[in-house]
Amino acid sequence: MLQIFRDKAQSLVIQAIVVIIALVFIFWGVGTNMNSKQEAAIIVNDEQISFQHFQRAYEQAYDTMAQRFGGRIPKELVASLNIKHQVINQLSQESLLRQGGHEMGLSVSGPEIQKEITSMPQFQSNGTFDLEKYERLLAANRLSPQKYEHSLQYDLLSNKTVSSISHFALDATDFEVEELYDMEKGTVTVSFVTISPTSFSNEIEINDEELEKWFETAGARYQSEPQVKLTYLPFSYEELGKKITIDEQAIQTYYDEHQALYKKPEQRHARHILLKAADQDSAEHHEQQRKKAEEILEKARKGEDFSSLAKEFSEGPTGPTGGDLRFFPQGQMVKPFDDAVFSMQEGEISDIVKTDFGYHIIKLEEIKPAETEALEQVEEDIASLLKREQAKPLAFQMANEAYENIIGAGSLSAFLEKSPDIKIIDTDFFSQSAPPEGMSSDPAFLQKAFALKKGELSSLIETGSGYVIISATETKAPAVPELSSVKEKATTDFKAEQMSERARRKAEELLKALSDNPDSFQSLAEAAGLELQNSGRLNKGEENKSSTFPPELVQTAFRLSSSSPLPEEAQKVGDTYYVFRFDERNQPMKPLTEEERTRYRNMLLAYKQQQIVEAWIRGQQDAARITISKSLENY
């Protein structure tokens, strides 16, 4: 089991059980459609999942992934992420968890739902459940308490099922705990060589015949993006908000109910001098750094300028600026450092403070007391926020009314003839990666726009700034350009591929020769004209600043051993290939403490629980009757 764990683990933090349904407050239709006669998107055994539920789960998944790419998923990644399959799998698993919970005799009572809702901060005022706020927020998002509580019941039942299944996990043994600790806190050393494609630049000559033949298969990578020309109707929260008046009492009430938002905690301005000493460093190094810190502390307390001392001696990134950490609130720094700073007086210099980074000497420069922003300072922001909240249902009403009128008129053009005063926006052709200036770059907007065929009208689309109705006036399909128009770039790319292939072959040949005699690395490297390098001690999950061995390959290095000293194939990082050999493994510098033993035991137990839940779900999926609507094929 630990070998599987070793192969999967990416850091000391084991990922949470992925199938647990997070109880977040999302204001849109969740749950399933048990009685609708319309076609269901997914049917799991006899439980139907509506298209509305699928669509909104899909949009949430897309938005979540898009945030990781700065708001938009690169085009080349959209297909490979296969979001549709992930959403189908997620919704099916949720359904199976609920059904499994029913079969186990599990249920969620009214008091349990009530307890969950009253504990949600979204529905609280000054730390206490506010029924009026609860009903107001649900109404603003077109949800009835019955519908929301029914959806919440589904989530709680899923969580109960997961909890019940995971109880079958056995505790982690001391042997497993110690093995994991050794794996995570020990170090490995490897010998390695690098093979760069640029070293083959002078060996590659490209002729037109080879280039044309290559372009026949590679031309698709140069094709243009799909383009679309739109007419769309915006219903902006901001524009509608300008027509809304917020009275002073409403602003005062919001301010009173959200005092925590306007409280600025105490902040402290400190400088520090850091002498680095990590856990895996030797006891001798720790002793040297502590002694050096004591000498510097003595200088500082005798009146030498602290900023100058930091510039001269500090090994941290703030050394060049005199160790200046600027102002920060309590809880932002690592605990020993934080505790020291927030127990000091202005102008005081601390004793030596030990953290995971090493040994610190701290000077507290200034204390900025906690304060609460006055209503006058924030009333404009509050008014804007309240206008936006009131504009949301109004925007929906206006957009929905316009949409119904378009359908009633028979076409968008017919509707616009009857409603010449309504605001419309016409665009020229644009690609999804380069929307026109001023247009919403909201992923939901662009995704829907580029899913439309010529002449098609979208449904009502909610974006972060309002609602829109889109019509695709014209579309342009992707096209592969003539080689002549991209010849310079194509030649560069083709040559780069050839150089990379030469580097790969050389790396694989070296690895094969090395596998016959791992002790011959030095002579093989010299024969190939390569420099054999030593990685130094590599730490798993920690930065190895002194090593030129790439961090991307540290996990692979930790999988090697004296009995299996070589990776199965040459490794590539960026454009460079690496061939490396395991040299030695070193035990952790410090013994396992009881606190760490408990933490590792909990990590292993969580991992075992995850394995049990995943196995249970796989078994349920294998036995279940899951039907996917054909309408989802082109979604």
C-alpha cells in the first residue's frame, strides 16, 4: 500500500477525499429531477439528473478550472481536460452516494438540515442566524427555502455515506508511519548529465522537400482559431444600478451588520536578520548559525544600525532592503516568528527566534493599532454593492422578458424592429482568445458564444456582470494556412523538433549503456562529451536551492534505490533531457516526534479512507445502470 502511496503522493499534504461533497453556498438549482417527464441528461439507476443541473455543474467546473489559468482556459487544453466527462462522473458519483446511503438506512433529519443552515456564515448577522437574511438571500437568487433545503439534504446524505464507508479503514501501523516519515524527510543524491537540443543546432539542415512533407502532418498546429461575429443584448448590473437609489438607512444597516468587513487588525512593522538552517541540515551547521546569530545579536544590542547589520549578514530575501518586512497582521508569519513579533514593544530587539527557515533576530519598528473604518469612508462602496444586489433580480427580469419577446416575435431581427430603443452591441469577427475591447471576457459568455452556429440564438446567459442574450451573425471555421505564409516559423519549429529528437536519442542511448553497467557513468559521460554532475542532497517537498537538479524530477529520484538505480526512460524538463543514477539515500536528520507521528498517522488514515471510498464507488459504478443522454454528445 505504501508503494502506491509513494507513487501518488506529491507532497506531505495528502489530498482530501475527492468524492466528499463540499457544503458550499451556491445559489443555483442543485439536486435531481425525479419526476420530470422531460429527457434527463443522466439517469443513474432510476434517479434522473436534469439538463439544468448538468449545465450549471458544468459551468461551475469550467469557471473553477478557468480561474487557475487567469480567467480563461487555453484553447489547446479545453479538449484534454474533458470537463464534460468529469462533470458526468461527479454527478453520477453523487447520485450513487445518495442511493448507497438510502440502502444503508442513512437519512438526514430536519434538525440536521436546520443545524447546518444556521451554522452557515452566509445566513448570519453578528454571528447569529438571521431568518430574514436567509429568506432574503434565497429570494434574491430565485430559490425557495424548500428547494434549497432539499438540495442541502442531498449533500448531507452524500457526506454521511462517505463518512460511513470510510470508517472501515484500519489504523496506520507504526511501521507505515515511520516508512512514510523516512520517505518524506530523508534525502537522496543522484549523479546526472544534461543533454540540450541546442547542442545539435549545427548538425541540422532543413530542405524544402523535408519541410513540405513535415507540414502535411504538422500544418494543423498553425490553423487559425474559430471566429464569430455577434449581436448581443446586455443587461448590466452596473448600468441598472445607476438607476437605483439606496437610502441612508439601508447603508447604515449593512454597515452595522457587517462590521467585521471594516475592521482593520493591528499591524506591526518589523525587520529581521535570518541565518538559514533547515531541518535536514547537520547539527554542526545549526550550531554554527546559532553562534553567528548570537554574535550579530550582541552587535545589534550594543547600538549598531539594525538595517546595516541585516544588509551585511541576513541570508533571507529581505537582506538587501535591511531585513524590512513592512507592516503585517498577526497570523501571517510562521508561528514562532509571529509570536515573538506580537509580544514585543516598539524599538525592541528580540532574542534569537528559531523557525523552520533558521535563526532570526527581529527588531520591531512600529505598531499600527487596530481600527474600524468609519461609515463615511465606506458608504460609497456599500451603496454600490447594494445597488448591484438590487440590480440582479431586475436584470434577470428584463432579460427574461426580452428573451420571451424575441421568441414571440420569431427572430431577433423582428424583435429589434419592434424595440428600436433597446441596447444592442454588434461585433466584428473575433476569436475566443482575443475578444474585442469592452466585451465581457467571462468564460460562460465566450463558451456559449462559440458554441452557437450561424443564425442561432443563445439561451439567457448569466455572467459576472449581468445577463446577456447572444446571436451569432457570422462564423468562420478554423483554416490551415499555406506553408508560404508561415514558412519562417514552420522552419524554426521543424528544426527544433529535429534537434529535440537527436537529444532524446542520445539520452536514451546513454541510459541503455548505463543500464548495462551503472558504475560506468563517469566514463560514458566523458565519451559522450557530457559533464557528470552531482545533485547534492535532495529533499522531497522542499526547495533545493543549492542544487542544479530540476525540482520536477525530485519525485522520480526518490523512487530509485540501490537495487533499481535508473529511471525507466530519460526524463525531459523543458527542452532539456536528463539521464541520472541513484547514488545514496540518507535518513532524516531528526527523529520522528510524537506530534509528527500523530500527523503522519492521520495522513495515512485519510489516504486509506480515500482508497476505500473510491473502491466502493467503483464497485457501485460497475453494477449501476447509468444512461447518458445523446444530447450530451455534442455539449
